[in-house]
Amino acid sequence: MYNSSAADGAANTEAGSRVFVYEVEGMRQNEETDNMTPAIRNSGSIFIRVPYSRMNQEMQRIARMGGKIVNIHLQDVNQSNGHLTSSESKAHDRSDSSTVIAKGEQNNSSKSAKNELPPQKSEKEGKPMTQAKPKADKHKDVPVNIYRPNAPYIGQCISNEELVGEGGIGTVRHLIFDISGGDLRYLEGQSIGIIPPGTDKNGKPEKLRLYSIASTRHGDRVDDKTVSLCVRQLEYKHPETGETIYGVCSTHLCNLEVGTDVKITGPVGKEMLLPEDTNANVIMFATGTGIAPFRAYLWRMFKKAEQEANPDYKFNGLAWLVFGIPTTPNILYKEELEEIQEQYPDNFRLTYAISREQKNPEGGRMYIQDRVAEHAQELWKLFQKENTHGYICGLKGMEGGIDEALTAAAAADGVNWIEYQKEMKKAGRWHVETY
């Protein structure tokens, strides 16, 4: 949980003594203008000076006021002459007690920032980070498109179980398909396509939908004969009629009876594969059914039957799952995850963000980005290691919050998180699959 005394005490460290300048666009001006339709907001940029110990709080305040942080300057104040020097660090952040030091007149925030606070090299600027280069041929043996939409594999549903506990929100099903009659092979982190029966509104056959595979390459029964999915039934209100709309393919799958045939394509995807290095650190951020590929990872790493089937693979690194869900009954695979945590406390770490039950330090709902902010320093230290991989799977909106939380931690070391993340991706260490 958030430790306020630790945050306040950070000001006594070298990092804590630093001051950062946030360049912010779109901040609300006052209550009167904010209540207008549309709300009137500051037309240019404002610059807010923030001590290190208040960075996260100020990020959250800015977010509440509708602002967007487009740039961060790390400022070192020379007490003898008051001269400010800075090393630029682009970001998209949120954070409370701070000082507005300038206001831009133009919407071109980058240009305005340079005019107001020309960047210079800081003596305390973090040293350049070096990152491992990916192997050119590491994906050459990955199976892809063994079955295509014009000639899908016809599998059969052999299990369809509810994953949401009593009192939870919605329905999520764990489905197992028999694939023993074909040549479908896959790896952890890949997806398969499902073609639902029937025709669309234009009278054409329904198109395939992709779903992340929730089982290891050997399947849930570790016999190389099955593939599993984790599927939430899509349900939403029509914006004009208010009618409840159900997703075509997700509803088909959630209501699929055991023994029913299913059209399967694929596999596809090379973005979310596990690293070959068994000493790697694997940091996973998931919301809802985004847990699917991570379940496959964890089963490969820790399940006894998998270890027996893979004597040459022994995971020795750290696997850390940060899992965002609305309520406790919505923790998918809860018993299995917590069993792994109990059996492998030195290698697996499990952190929940239960939005409708837990509170963040500001008293609001606890979302995944709040948990990331809570552990930002530790996560940042891990990401600086060349054998650490980051994985994001779930709702697309989670990416920005994770970036915001890690930006502050990296900035304390004079590092631009967004640029560092790009280098991680080039090195094959940052993996994202959102929808």
C-alpha cells in the first residue's frame, strides 16, 4: 500500500531534492468556466514546478482538472545564483502542492516550453541506458496461420466453465477445445481466431474474432490435444436506442455447449511471446480477460505437470503480475494464481487492483495505474535490467496510466521513460496487446 511517510521522506534523498517542471495543457480555469458547455480551458500551456516527493499527487490533481502533461523538465536549482538548468523528459503524467511558474500563449506546447525554459545539460542528468539487442532470427520457428479463414480447423468444445464468482460482474467463461484431429500448434502468447456461425447485417458470413490463448503449448491437460480461451461476453447499451447489445462471437462462445463444433484459425502473433531466457524477469500488467496469455506464461513457469513435460525449461527469474479487476469475484483464476504465489514466493509476485473495493491514496477507486504508481520505484529498477520484459494485455486505456506512473520514477534518475520504453520495444523487451 501507499506509504506517505516514505514519500515525504524522499525529499531528504538526492532524488527527493530534485524539482521537476510539468508542462500542462487543457487545465480548467475556474469553476464558472468549467461549468460552461463546452468547458473553457486554458488555451496554452502552464508550467508547474513540483518537488519529487509530490510528483504522483500532482499527476492525479492535473488529471482530475482535465489537464494533460505533455512535457517534463528536470530542474536543478543553483542556490548561489538562482539559475535553473534542465534536462528534458517528455511524459504524460498526473500528480498536489506545487507552483505554477509560467503560462504559455500558444497551443504549440513544445515550442512554448523551449521558449520559456531552454533545456541545458544537467550535471545530475542520468547516464545513457544501454539495452540488449534482439536476436534477428528468434521468431523463425514460431507457428503462424496453420489454419486460415477459408479453411479453418473444426475443433470441438469439451469444456465451458464460468470463471466469475457469485456476486461478480458479467460473465467470463473458460473454454477448452479439442484439436487432436488436426495440426494446430501454438506457443504461449499467441492468439487463435474463432469464426462464429451465421451472417452479419449485410448477409455475409461472420468474420473471425481473435482471442488470446489461455493455455500453454501443451494445453490444459498437458497432452498436446487442446487449446483454451478466456472469453467475456460483450454487453453494452446502444447509444441511441438504449437497447442492450450482445457481442456476436463472445455470446456464441459463452453459450457454447460441450460437444459443439467450432471453427478455429491461426495461430497468429509474435508480439507477446515469452523470452527464451529462463532467468528473465517477466512483469505483467493485466485487466480482465487480459489475464489469458499470462495464465499460459505462469502455467509454463510453475505448474508441476508442465515442468515434467518440459525438463529443459526451468524458470528461475521473477514473474510479477499486477491484475486489475472490479470486484473480488471477478478475479479470474484466483485459486490457481494464489496457489502459485504460495508455492513459489521467491519467483512469483501477485498484486491486485480491485477498483470497486479498494481505495487509492487519494480516496478514489484503485485502478491498475495506482498500483503501478505505488510500486513505481521498484518496477523502474527492474526495467533497467536488460533481462526484464514488460507485458501489457487488456483494455487499451490502461497503457497511459502505466506510462504516467513509471515516468515519475524514471525522471527521478534523469531518464525519459517514453524514450526508454521505445528502446525496450526495439530490444524486444516491451510487449503490448490491448483492445
